[in-house]
Amino acid sequence: MNKTVLFIAMAMFCMVAYSCTYNKKELPVLANPEKGLGNGNSLPDSVSFALHVLPIFKTECATENCHSGTKPASNLNLENDKAYAQISNSYRGYLNTVQPTNSLLYNLLTTDGSKKMPPNKKVDQKQIDLIVKWMAQGATNN
């Protein structure tokens, strides 16, 4: 009797465990990272950190009480003179130049969850496309 109950309990446990699945967020795959996500906005041929990416960080991230000042959020300062060194630090893992849409930075900008950045608004898709293209082009400090 005990073996039968144990067998049934194990079988039920296995069925429940097997039926649970993890729904991983599907990230868009860029067919051609040079053209962006294809939302109709044309992107420059070459994306510059100083000209294109840094202004996004300045307006969307390096705001008061966020990623600026002496105590920036997550210890990530995205002000002019610190932004590139902070975001490109491989120890932090924000960038992925091989698969930009699998990067932590991309995930933070596009997620709908509690870790979304910036927390109270959505970054414009063209700005995200610029950041993705910049990463695809090697994420250089140009």
C-alpha cells in the first residue's frame, strides 16, 4: 500500500513538474542590424556614441536622482564624462556587440517588468534602434 501511494505521489509530482514551462521573453532578432528594427525610421550609416547615443543617455538616464551625481542609481553614472567608461565596462555586462538585442542594456530599455529603464516612461523606438546599431557596429567611443 505504501509503495502504491509513493508511486502515485511521485507520478503526480513528475506530471506537475513536467507541465511547468518557463516562458522566456522573445527578443527581436535583427535581420540586418545596420538598418535597425525596420520600423520605418532610417538610421545613420554610422552611429556615433558622442553624437547619437550619449544624448539619449543624457535625456533619458542621466537625470536628477537617477544615473548622475555623486550617488547614481545602481552605481552607474551616465553623465558626459563618465558614460562611455561606465556603460562599456565589460565587468558590468551592459553591452553585447555580437547580439545587441540580447544585451542587458537592450533588455532594460525594452522590458515591461520592474527592471525597466527608465522606470516611468518608454524610450522611443528610434533611440533604441540607434543604441542597437551602435552596439552592432562595435560600441566604440566615437
